[in-house]
Amino acid sequence: MRPYMKRRPTLVGLLLAGLLALVQPATATALAQPATTFAAPSATLPAYKTQLRPTAPEFNVKDYGAKGNGSANDSPAVDKAISAANAAGGGTVRFPSGTYKSQNTLYMRSNVTLQLDSGATLKGSNAGKYEAPEPNPYDQYQDYGHSHFHNAMIYGDRLTDIGFTGAGVIDGGGNLITGNPKSGQADKILSLTRCDGLTLGGGITLRRGGHFAALVNGCTHVTSDHLTIDTASDRDGWNIISTTHVTVTNATIAANDDALVFKSDYALGAKLMNGHVSVHDSKLSARCCNALMFGSETCGDFTDYQFQGITINGADKSGLGMVSMDGADISDVHYRDITMTDVHSPIMLKTGTRKRCGSSPGVGHISGITYDNVTATGNSPSFSPTLWGESGTHHIDGVTFTHVHLTLPGGNGAMSTALPSNNATDYNPNSIGTRPAYGWYLHNADHVTFTDSSVRFAAADGRPAVIANGGGPVTFTRFTVQRGDKSPYDLGFQNVTGGYCVADSKNTDGGALRISGTGSTQSCGAREAVAGAARAAHHAAHLDHPEGPV
């Protein structure tokens, strides 16, 4: 930067300055005043918005006729408040303490935030007056609940800058439907499509949501902090479908079906992208199904997901599940600092051939997945952690496990080590027959590495700890396994044409591992060097940035 140089004022310059002072005194005075100070952005504005706005005006629902006594139908009053806030250019619709019965579908509008104060409950109804499910020419490509959006407590389409915040509760009240609703019945609390800028959290609770507490499809720029969902007596917690740029922090979701699930379907008549997602410091549970899941609806591709600091307490299917059933490519997904207890299938990755998507999809791919510092204890009935790729060019590829320690139920006797059965159009863990390994079972998986990791059982098991069938290369470095007294070997490699490497590994007693290599070639050396370089690159790219994508 050049040093500032003083210049002498010229006679012409002095004359011009005097003239300007005479003819534009107001302008000169205005320029001399300090700049206007704007309020900081409202907490309800999406994080991606950077413009400064004055504080949003407030619209109290009681000023529009809401009673809040738990018996009167307050839906018309709430809709009036929402419309008034929208007409004013945006604002906060406030619910003071009270119980607000909502017998009709509420229509959300742009630039509006619903704020429920502590002690405030917006409650669903069984009066049968919710909006009927709209027709959808694409409903053959996904389940009924995913295909219809109008039949909800709160519905909105193509909205911008909307929010649901406060310390209050939105409660279906046991009146929302978990199956296919009839006309007048609702099956979800929040149903939002094609939105840009959604804030959900700030202490708010969604309870008893029917099929879904929250379903968003085709949205972008979604921010959630301190959200609680309790659908343990109903079905799903939060379905995030065909949505990009999502940040979820400090969520607590207890569901009966899937807790937090990322999907991509064809309900909006297009194959849409998904990605740039960060979820951290959250607690999940799924009584019957999956805690943290990709799929089963998987039309559009998924990329750039970061999960960190997640606690999972109970999942009768997968703790960390990922399936590509409908042609999606799933890549660049990273799990770090995950703790799971009482999960029937701790980790499952599967590529299937259901192809339930418009535009004639092919078979998808799963690649570039990493797990770092993950611990899990399984529960019976147990489904061994599995990587299952399809044949040809649809193998699962590039999966890294570092400091991953699993304790499985065990308790099985010796059995055949042949390839188990598989229903390629089913995404559930039980779609694959009993795995012949109590620990990891790999089928058609390439470039898989385990480092500083282990598998153990709670009860003696007669199966090997690990079997890899097809694919390769597969590398185990400083890998520890618990040995069953009647197991034929510890690690088995069946037709792993890409080669395998086992280095510096042992059983829990410190002894050497028993290895079987049928139709497979052991090949370390150069592979270990390549694997080490890949691990170093991974740590540099991901572990130094726990905040997730930017």
C-alpha cells in the first residue's frame, strides 16, 4: 500500500468546495452524520442470509382471535396472523402460553416464523377437517406418505425464509395417522416442499407426528439447532428429502420408525440432488427401525455429508445405515465420534436393484465413506455389520474404518461360510441371510481399509470374525478380533481378486490371527504405503474441519 501523500488545495478546488457547501447544505450535513445502525439479523433468519434487517415485527395469535384454551378451533386465527405477517413483509407469529387446538391445515407463508413460547402447545385434532391428500402423478415411485404433502397440520410450498422456533410444543395429540390417511386426516406435522431458508429449532418440540413429525422435500438452506422430536409412539422423526445445504446441531430425536433419514424420491417429478450437510452433537434412537439412515428412497445423488458427535441409543434395524436402491450415487460421507448402544445392525452399506424412480434409473454406487472413532454394542437379533455391493461396476468402493470398535451379541454356532442369500430389491438388514461372520461381512467391496479397529462378541460364537467375499483390495492394519473356540478361522478371504493384506494384527489374547485365503492373493508392501497415504489425506481433509462443510 502506498503511503498517503498530502496535496495542497488548489484555488479551483477551494472555490468548488465553497459552491458545494452553499447549494447542497443538506447533503453535506447528511454525509457528516454517522451511518444508520441496523439491528443484528433475527435469530430466525437462515444462517446463509447475510443481509442486515431490522427486528421483525411480532403478530400475537390472540390479537387475531385465538383462544388458547384447548377446546376452541384456533386454526382460522392462526392463519390470519400468518397472512398478516406475510403481508407486512415478514414477521414473527407468536403463541403465548396456552393450548391452541388446530383442526384445519395451517398454510405457512414466506418470511414468517412461528414462535411458540414456553407453555404454548399447538395441538392436532381428530375432527377430520385437514386438507385432503392432493393427487400426484408420480406416486408410484415412493410410499404414499412421501407422495402427498397437503394432508398435514402445517403445509407450505415454494416458500422463502420461514421458521419454527421457541420453547413450546407442536403436538399431533395422537390424532395424526401413521398409515395412509383418509380425506380429512393428517399424517404429518410439518410438510414443506421446495423451500429456501428454513429454521427449525430454538428449543421447539415436535411430538406425536403420525407418519412424520417433519418432512421436507426439495428444499435448500435448512438450519436446525436444539430441536426435539418425540415420535416414539408413532413413526418417523425427520425425513430430509432431496435437500441441500443443511446444518443440524443439538438435535434429540426419539422415533419409532426412522429417526433422522436422508432420502431422494420422485414425488416432485424430478431426480434432485442432495448434499452439503452437517449433523453434529445430536442424540438419536429408533425403536423399530433406523437411527441415522440414507434411503430407502434414493433417486438423486448424495454427496458431502459430515456426521460428528452423534449418540445412538437403540435401533432395531441399523444404527448407521446406507442403501442405494434406486440408482443414486452416494459419495463423500464421513462419520466421526459416533457412539451406539443396543443396535441390531451397527453399520450397513448396501447397493440394491429396486430402481423405483422415474427416468429409468440404473444401479447406483456407494463410494468414499469414512468412519473414525466409532464404538457400538449390538443387540439381538443381530445382523452382522455389512458392506454389500452389486456385481460388475457397482461394487462398494473406498471405505475406511479407523478406530472403529464393535461388540456384537454373538452366540451362534458354526455354520457354512458360503455366500448368504440376498433380496436385491429389499433394503432392510434382514434382506441378506445370516452372515457367516459374527463381525464384518464384505461382499463385492473394493479398497476397504481397517486401521486400529476391533470386533468382539458378548457370547461365544462359532463363526469367523470377518469374511470378505469378492472385490478387493482389503487391508487390515493393527486389527484385533475375538476368537470363537469353534470358529474355523478368524479372517476369511473368498475370491478377493483385488488382494488382501493383514498387518500387525492379533486376537484379543495377543496371538496371531488364523487366516483363510481361498481364491485370494495376499499382497501387502506397496498396498500398505498407498493405504497410509490415503489415510493421511483423509485426516488432513476431514478431521481438521469438525465443523463440517462450508
